[in-house]
Amino acid sequence: MFRYYLKLGLKSIRRNPILSGLMVAAIAVGIGACMTIVTIDYVMSGNPIPHRSELLFHVQLDNWDPYQAAVEPNLPPRQVTYRDGTALLAARQARRQVLSYKTTRVIQPQDQLPFQVQSRSTTADFFPMFDVPFLYGGGWDQAADDNLEAVVVINREINETLFGGEDSVGRLIIMNGDPYRIVGVMDTWEPTPKFYDVNNNSFGDVEEVFFPFSLSIAKELSNDGNTNCWKPITDKGWQAFLNSECVWMQFWVELHGTEEKRQYLAFLDAYVESQKELGRFPRPMNNRLSNVMQWMAIENVVDDDVEVLLGLAVLFLIVCLLNTIGLLLAKIMRRSGDISLRRALGASRDAIFSQYIVEAGIIGLAGGLIGIGTTWFGLQGIKMLYGEFEFVERLARMDWVMILAAVCLAILSALAAALYPTWRACGIQPASQLKTL
């Protein structure tokens, strides 16, 4: 019977091409507007490291002003001080741990002009802990951290610029006048959001160069990210800054299971208690461990404006569906004579209902397919408006999940829009219409 209803639906659509086209267009426009924003929201709120997000925890310690919370209503600072970060790192209480901060370096090739790169000073566990893919080589080991070795990991693009894409492991590059030995070349890695440092452009590009944290501290490489202080730095110089209460580093740990998390929280509490005895941490105990998705939620990585736009897009889709309901109702009422004749010849209400639901499904499918195209144009428009921001390229793109979602949403929307007109069609009394035939 489905094939029969499908045949009837296609004939009905061909019989009224203008009306059918308007319904398809209404659904396509509604789907396009809605799915454009849904796609942006889907990418922004996605899990950047789904296979490990439950094992990775961002650490927060509340060393802030006793009279005012760092983040209202009562959250600790988003980052940690050098003193606390290095103390936690030295304690080695987690399976893996990463302390890092953002810097800027200048690469000085022998046969090219110098150019500036975004870099990250970090510890050896960064690469296995965050599952960073490598094209050649790998990250450095703990010995490189301990011995202040001048090693570096570069990304694929830098490797292509400097070495034409060849295996460059073991070769040297000059950064700010100092030689660094390449130990690894990262493959393409685009976690979205950039979860390991949402304080400095959540949707920005991954740094191009990585080198040991201990070396950068020894060379007094300043922070190129956010630095927040609640207490004045009394002395001048690098060491005074390191000993200050300024927060400017990100600290992550890898913990497996609730017991390891409980033990690490107990360790943090004990550490803070020891610091309180030294006159630090004047606020009440307020240590936090947040896994990746919890941290994304705390930091409101998805902007409120996106949620507002999403609500408006859904309302626009509803308006388009109301127009579709009106068009379907007009189309069905124009065919009341045909419906009455079929009912008089023995067709049941269920048969009439199935026929028009199948026809609505065809219209929804057509609207969904065209809606994919309108969504694509919508995303291109966003790229044109905000093309100066590099991260927009990653946000404004559809994957197969979104394509399938667009088609399914269009079909479901068309079926929902068809319920009232089809119910009206099933309620037509054959006798009242046959008198006029």
C-alpha cells in the first residue's frame, strides 16, 4: 500500500506544482535558518576529546582576595599561580599532570624571513594526556623537563614551511636566537573548543610550537595569555612575579575513577591547609576538580548570544511550519470532492490519512534536501561576515550528523504540519460533497 500512496502523493504534487513548491520552499527556508544556528551550537558545545573527557580534570585553587570571589558567585580563579602549579606538579599525585601557559616566539629560518608563531610552554605529559596525534616523532620525556633540554614539537604547517613536509625529527630550528632540537611533528589537531586553555580564545587555533615548561621559566619567557592578580607585586623582576599571587597557568590532571578523584581532592585540601599556615589562601577552602565537559559548562564556552539565536531560529521554523499548515489545508480542502468520492467507493479514514501523510513526507524530504543547501549558504554567509576570525572556519561547517539531522527534522516537521489538515480531510462527509459532483 505504501507504494500506492507514494504514487498518489507524487501525482498530487505534480497536479499542484505551485502550491507544492511553496510548501517545499517554506520548509527549506525554515530548516536552513534553524540548522545554520543548530550547526554552530552543535560544534561549539561538542565534546572536544570524547574518549578521555571523563578522565581529565581542570584544577582550581582559591588563593584569591578574602573580601571578593575571583569569579562570582563563589568560584576560585580560572588559573593557578606559578608557586601552586609547580608545587602540585612536583608532588606527582596524579597519573599524569600538565602545567602550561601561552607564549609567543619568533622563528628565524636560515633562508627565509623570520616570522612569529603562537607557542605553548608545557610539560611532558601534555601529549599523551591529551592524545595529541603525531606525523613524525613524538613529545619529549620527563628527563627533558628535568634537564632543561632545548627541545621542541612543531605542527604540520610549520614543518611544511621550514622543511617541505619531510621528517624533520632531529633537526634544529632557531627561536628568538636560541637553537631547539625537533623531537616531534604534530599531525592535524583541532580540538573544538580548545579545552585545555579556554581562558585564551576558546575557539582559537592550537599553538604552532610546544617546548618544555622548565626551560621557558629558566629563560624568563613571559606569559602571552591572561594574567590576573588580586594582590600587588611588591618587588620588581621575574622572580617576584613567580612568587606573586597572580594566576596565569593552566593545570590539568588525569584521574581514573571516583576513588582517585577523592584522593586527589584530599591532597589538594592538605596542600591548601599547609599554605594557610604560611599566611596564604585567606578564603575558605574551595578547591575544584572539573572534567572537560564540566569545565566547558562552568566557563560558558557556548555564548549566550548563540542560545538566543537558536531560540529565534526555532521560532522562525515554527512560523514556516504554520505557513505550511495553511497551504496544506488549502490544498486538501480544494480536493474535498476527490476525497468524498474515494470515501464513497469504500476508502477508510485510515487510508485517507495514510495517503496525505505520505504526501507530506515527500514534501518534507524535498524541503530537507533543499534545506541542506540553504544551510550551507547560511554557513557561508557567516564565514563572509566573520571571516577575519580563523576559528569561524571550524565552526561553520556541516558534518554527516547535521546533514542527517536536517533531513529528519524536515520530514518530522512536515508530518507534524500535516496532522491538522489531514485530520480535517478525514472528517469530510462524503454526502455533503457528492451532491455537488
